[in-house]
Amino acid sequence: MIEFFKNLITILPVIFPVFAGVYLVLEKRKGEHRHSFSKPQIIFFSAVEAGLTLLMFFAGSEKIVFFSFTEMISALFKKDIFTDLFVLMISGIFLLTAIFATDYMRHDDLKDEEEQKVTTLSGKTFFGFYFMVWGVLIGLSLSGNLLTFYMFYELMTVTSSVLVIHEMTRKAVFATKKYIYYSIAGAALALFGFALLAGVSGGSLEFTVGGSVNVTPENMPVILIAVLFICIGFGTKAGMFPMHGWLPTAHPVAPGPASAVLSGIICKAGVLGILRTLYFVAGPNVIKGTWVQYTLISLSLITVFMGSMLAYKENVLKKRLAYSTVSQVSYIIFGLACLNPLSLFGAMLHTVFHACLKSLLFMNAGTIIYSTDKHECTELCGIGKALPITMMTFTTAALGLVGIPPVSGFISKWYLCTGALEMENTAIGYLGIVILLLSALLTAGYLFSVVIAGFFPGADFKGCEDNLEKDKKVTTGMIVVMVILAVVSVLLGIFYTVLNIDLFKICEMLF
């Protein structure tokens, strides 16, 4: 009986938001705003899901087998420290973003039924799929083998695409198609690698410390090819070159809250897939020193520099932040590919820190667009006078992404650089550090330029506070969420060892 309740506690954070999302989409509301959402209802569902996640963290089962036809064909959940890290990160960001979105999306309540059909999807539909994505991501984090992970990975693409297409404009439809095409291509590459592993490994492909495949001199070449296909496939969702093109197209058309979770959380699904493949399927000691490791390092460093350069040249604010995500998530992939405890620890820290920082930046960008209808960076001179708290939190996030202490981005980049120095090939390690430093300089250029123009526009510039739309003033709820994320980003940079005191020990055990 105890085991039954532990299993139930583990499964509930996956199934509750999915059912809550389906309920919201199908719910029949009466009256003039039958397509609108109820703010108390959304906050209640979000609080319940956050509570269920915490309950699973403390009392969930370590392993649940749902079905098992063969060692290869089975569906199971497993819990380890990386699962805990991802589910807490996902629920924390989704909870705050849901609170932010209840005010940001409230203009949907003002649309009548006929207008709703020809303009945007309803706010109720947005939140329905938002909760579905939340549950699917928790299931993805709990996945105990490649097959289970792949199933949730595909579900994540289907459900999250509705968040991108929300505005239903021609650009939104095009961006959603591009997002889906890229995701399908990436998933196909991963599936091909999965099939290769299943054919030659002789193992279960269950996520196991040190790797689960049976490696022999005869099957080693095929295993390496399979691992590369899987990593590039999952790297598509993480925006790794050459499969990064969907990010700068999807973000400008998605609502601010959707961009926040797309960049802060959904991109991390690709990171988790690469982590599980390198460290729990193939095993780091199998990949270390091979052409696969150097290929992944090369692709990640190309992405880091390319993303920063494109962001520096981009004038559309949300598109600039999307290119920034392309660059910053590949910091994490670089750390994973270095294959040593320090770099892995830095990669995991940057996963959490980037989730907070980039979610905050997209909330800032969404707030600016929501309040002023300004989309380009050159239009934001003096915006700090109109939106002081929004721009102060933007500045905090910018400091973190550049890597200036005490904001959290500094400590993760420190470990990534020290991990690069631990590589056996010191030349590649030093090259990695140089590119990370160049990227930091470019990050300062494309983020601090917005900050400086926002707060110090020049003596002759007239402030833009008159440009705020009267019916779209920034609400207290939106401000509180942005301030919370800014404070958390600073506290994580100072007290990171307290939050994940065992994480580095686990990273060492993987080798």
C-alpha cells in the first residue's frame, strides 16, 4: 500500500496538469466572454501542480515500470538528482510565468466570440495547452529510458506548438510550421540513433550511471555514430547549430509568457536529452577522447559565438533575445561535452541560472511590447523612465547573462571555464575559454546597449512615458513576478552550494 501511494505521488504531477489543461480547453463558459479564462482558476491549478511537484520531490518512488515487453521496449520513470533538479526548475518557472501570464493575457477577455475566431486563440486555450506542456515536461524529466524520453519529447513538440501559434497571424503560422518541421527533423535524427543503439548495443538503454549499452570493439563505431545522431537530434530543441533556425523565428511571434517558457525551459529538454545520452546511455568514459566528443564541442562553440554575434547585430528585441538563447544554451552543451565533473557541474548550474535569467528577460521584453507596442531596440531610448522596475530587473538579468557577480551567471561560467581547463586536450579547452569570453563581451554589447539607452537616452530626448497605452498599464502581479525572478537570480549566485549541495558529488560519481 505504501508503494502504491509513492507511485501515485510520482505520477500525479504528470497527469494532473494534462487533465487540467484538457478541462480548460473543453470547458464551456457562459456569458459575453465565454472564451476567457478565470484568473483564480489558473492560479489554483498552478499552485496545486507546484505542490504536487514538491510532494514528489520528497516522497516519490525511485522507479516505476509501466510496461515492459522487452529490455528495449519498456516505459518507466526513474528519479535521481538530475530529475529533481529539472522538475523543481520546471515547476518554479512555470508557476511564476503562469501568474505573470494571467495579467499579460487578460486582453483576450476583451474579445468577443466572433473576433476570437479570426484573430487569436482564446486565453483559455492558451492556458490549457500551457498546463499540458507543464505535465509533459515533468514526464520528460522523470523518464527512465530512451523510449520513454522520446515519447514525451514528441508530446512536448505537439503541445508547445500551440503556444507559438497563439496570435494566429501569418507570421505566427509560418513560425509554428518552422518550429514543428525542425522539431520533427531533430526527433527523426534522435530516433535513427535510438534504432542504431537498439540494434547493436545489446543493452536495455535504461538510464544508468556509467552507461547502459554493452560496448565492444566491434560495435563501438556504430555506437558513436548513434550517439552523435541522438545528440544532434536533441540539440535541435536546444538550438544547437545547424538546427537553431526555429528559435529566432518562433520567439518574436509568441506571446511573452510563451517565449519565457520556450527559452527558459523547453530548450532545456534538448539539454536533458544530451545529458542522458552521454552520461547514462553511452557513458562518459566511452565518449571521452573520441571524434564524437570533439564534434559536439565544435558544434557547441560555433553556436556560442554565432548566436552572440547574430544577437549583437539584431535590432528586434525578442529576436535578439532568441539569438541570445541560441548562444547561452550551447554554453551548457559545451559543458556536457567536456566530460569532466567540473564542466558537468557548471553545465547543470547554468541550466538553472539561464532558466531564471532568460525567462525574466522575455517577461521584460513582453512587458515592454505589451505596454508600449515597441518591438525594436532602437525604439527603447528612455524606456527606463516609463517602465523603471521592468528595466531594473532587465538590468539584473543582463548582468547575470554577461557573468558579472553576484548575479548567478558568474558562478556557472566560472565552473564551465575551469572544467574546460580539466580537458586532456588543453588546446581545445583554452579555445573554449576564449570563445566563452568573446561571447560574454558580445552579450554585454547587445544587452547593456538596451540598458544604457533605456536609462541614459541623452539630454535632448523626450521620455516615452506618454507612449504607454492607457488600457495596458503594467500590473502589480507582473511587476512582483519580475522582481521575484531578479531576486532569485541574485540569491542563486550567492547561495548555489546550499541549494544543490550534493550535485557536485554526483557529478564526480558519474566518472
